[in-house]
Amino acid sequence: MHWTRSIASCAIALSLGVAALSAAGQNAPPKPAPQLSSATPSSARDWWKNAVIYEIYPRSFQDSNGDGIGDLNGITERLDYLKDLGVDAIWLSPVYPSPQVDFGYDISDYENIDPQYGTLKDFDRLVAEAAKRHIRIVMDMVMNHTSDKHQWFIQSRSSRDNPYRNWYMWHDGKGETATDKGQAPNNWQSDFGRSAWEWDEKTRQYYYHKFYIQQPDVNWDNPKIHEAFKDIIGFWLKRGVGGFRFDAITTLFEDPNLIDEDVLLDKNGKSYLNDYGDIALNDTRTNNLPGTHAVMQEMRAWSDTFNSDKFPGTRVLIGETYLPNIAELAKQYGAADKPEFQLPMDTQVGFINKLDVAEFRTRLNDAETGLGGNIPLLVFDNHDNPRIDARYGDGVHDTDIERVIATMLFASRGTALFYYGDEIGMKTTPPARKEDVKDPVGLTGWPKDKGRDGERTPMQWDATADAGFTKAGATPWLPVPPNAATINVQAEKSDPNSLFTWYQTLIRLKKTNPAFAHGDNVMLDTTNTKVLSWLRLTPGAPAVVVSVNFTPDPQTVSLTIPGSGGKIKTLLKTPGASDPASLGEFQLGPYGVYIGEVQ
């Protein structure tokens, strides 16, 4: 037996749990129960600490008017489904007016709703109806860039002496003359391929864009940008939103000296090409610069001044934080006197993209011990990455592997964020031909990078031709995958062995079991390279053991828990598995999962 903490401290906590043991253990899924983290006024301040957050890509969730594009009223229609699933908050990818070059992440007006999604009245109705079900709405806040059709940029581009000129990143080229634009200011690249600098012939300067040409970066060294975004945040907080997810937040600042990025080298010391055919570069001069921390301290202080009749208590700030290590992630929480995010995304766990027991054990333990006691936000999937099947599945055991992933997500300490369709096992379905691609990433990167259409296909509600996503005869904006005939909500909700039932059961355990809701994670059997096991411990409640087989072969597990007799009561297990007699020796099937309460 190997421990990541003191055996003595674990034994004390366990003995407290055993002393308070009740007969609540069960084999069948728990019955529906109140959502403890958000349903009561006493928990309003800390609702996010054990929350379940569900990302919706609005274009693809539910079309209410038959135009083939999902909308706000469609989301409102499906709120009872989300309540039944156990969701505390919905993160909406952008629904603001936009030319849709990057499907909403190029915003032309931050204080309105794009007509294809509805109106502000529709949005207010969504917030109100969600509140009735104890569900908060979290907006996407894009502060790194705007659309080139935003009035700020239109003004900025109109002349060098326009008052909005300094709202964006304008620079002269190298070797520019009256008749020659010269070269771009440096070698910085867009994350979507090619140079990050675009020449503007009218004003004869380059502007910087970390992403698409149509997404110019704003200038965060300009105090007016700070005030403008505080006004935008206030606009939505006054409408009752539960917080914001901050897109690409680590890219707000760039090296003011415009020094070239370093060229990345392979193991032979040679440069190489990225997926777009460009020389691969580091991004240390355009990503994770320290200025972002002061901005987020400012935005957190501002958001903390707002309250709401719909939802008294905390407005949560979530960060899109792809960072190199746990120490950098820990910085995103800020200090006690200068807080930043409540929930920066711990992408170091969910995007390992291989079932490696040692790696997951290390990363999950980092989240437990390396964040200064802050609450981790675990996430395994989102709208920018292939779905779980494509990154972790083997094509044979995909459903069982998805149970493994869901168990790590919901049975670990902290807040859980998942992507629409994960709960039914939706598959990544990329376009087969370049002419079918909608995502500009795929148009630039084809065929090596087919873009993100494959993870954005319509939600699969039933087995009809349009999967219940739109009205009969309408054409969905992306094709409905053929597997919707068998992978859909209607089929899985009635199946006690389905992936949907697994998600729903795990979420209810997360809400109702004290060790799951509040307990620490303590890793067990830490030299095992095939099975990941951990203990959930909280004083005054029974401890819970979780064991997950990372292989397609059956595994025998032997665990010894100090202070216990080795007896266990099943809370959840892979369908068809047997109940173990004790922790001393039990079996896990291929990619099998066992969760039990220690006696």
C-alpha cells in the first residue's frame, strides 16, 4: 500500500467517517435529491465549489424555429432535461452579434444578442426560467480581441489620429517606406496559422491578431479598454447572469519590445513545421504574461460588487487557462487580498489524451495538493477539441472508457465541467470533404487539421432523421451523425445501464454523498500502473473508495484502508459487475469502475 499523505492523518479521518457510518450505500442509482450546492440560500455564496457546469454550443443544442441553427429559446425548452441531469450552471459559448467568422468568438456588439440566437428578451427569459430550476447562466467573455466589424475597430482603422486608434495593437512594419509596406514587425504567428500581423493599406500600419485576421487584439495597456469591459461585464451581471468564462484570457498581453518568438526544435535539434505548414514557434512572448493577473484582479473586484434578486451570492469567474504546470495554474486564483478566478480550468488533467495511470495519478494529486487549497475545475472536453471518443477511445470499449473519464471528472474533489452530448457518448464526426468544412480552422489546416466541426454536431435527442434537434424538413447547420439512431437521449434515459444513467448517478452522488461533495482526494496503491484508486475523505462521514481500470484486460485489485475492516458497500459499479466481498481483493472488468463506501 502506498500513500500520498500521512497514513496517520488518513486513518484519523477514516475513523471519524466509520463512526458516522449510515446505511445509505446502494447498488441502484440514487433517487433524485435536491441539488445541495445551489438550491438553498445558505449555499449561495459557495455554490460553485462542488458545482456541475454544462457547456452548451448554442448553434448545436436545440433549434426552436426551424432555421437549422440552435437558439436561446431552444435551450429554454430543454432546461428540465438539464435539471434532471443535475446541472448547476450552463456555460454558453458566445451568443452576441457577430459576423460568425469564428462562430461567435468574433464579437461585433457585446451588449446584445445575435438575431440567429434570439433577442435580449429571449435571453432574459432563459435566465429567469433557469433560475426557477436553480440553474445559473454563465456567459462567455472574450476580452482578448473583437471582430473587425466592431465599431471600436472600424473607428480605429479609419485613421491614425482617430481616438480609438490606441484601442488596438498597431505597429509599423520593418523597412516600411512611403511605397513599400516592408515586413511584419516580427515573426509572431496566429494560433490559426500564418503571420499574426495584417497590413492595413489605408493607414499603412500592421495590426496584431493572435487568432483570425478578422479578430484584431485589443490593447490592454490602454485604460479605456479596462473601463469598456467593466461596463460590458456590468451590463450582463445586471441581467442576472451567474458569471463568465473568460476566453483566451492568458493572451491579453504581448512583449512590448516585439522580440521574435523562439523557434521550436525537435529531438534532433532541427526546426519543424506545425499543422498549418508554418515554422513551429514558442509562444512565451504572446501568452501568459504577468499583466493578465492585474486585469483579472480588477475584473474580480468589479464583479464582486454585483448581486442579483434571481441569485444572491457569488458570481463565478472561470478562466480558459491552458498552462504548462500546476504552479502556473495556482497563480490564476490570485492571492487572498487580490483574488482573480474562482475557477481557472485545470486542463492539465483532462487533456492528457491518453489513459496513463501514472500521469493521471500525478495530475489529480497536483490538483489536490498544488493549488493552495483552492477548488480545482476539472474539464475533459469542450468545443475546441475532438470529443472524448477521439482522444481516449479505442473504438471497441468507448462507452466503458467514457465511464472511466466521467468517474475521474465527478468522483474527484472540485467543480466539474463537461460538454453537451458527453453524457450520451456523442462521437467526433469530422467532415469527409474539404468542401463540407464550416470551421475556418479546417479550411486552413486541411487535411492535417480538419477543424472543429466534428465536435460541434447537433445534439442527439432522439432517433429521428434530424435527431430532434430541429423541425422536420429543416437542414441542420452541420449534418446529424448517422449514429444518432442509437446514441441519443431518448434511448439512453430509459436504459439503466446507459452512459446517461452513469452520468446522472455520478452527479447525484456528487451532490448527496458528503465525501464526494466535500472530501479530500487521497491516492491509493500508487505503484499500480493499470488501476487508478483513490479515497474520498471528510470528517464525520463514511469514506468512499474509487477504483478505475485503465486497461482492456480484467484486473485484480487489493486495497488496505487503515482503521477499517476492509468491508465495503457498493455505491456504483460498471453494469454487470459483481459486488466485492471486501477491499482485500476484488475484480475490475475491462475499463471497469467500482465505487464503494468503506464500512
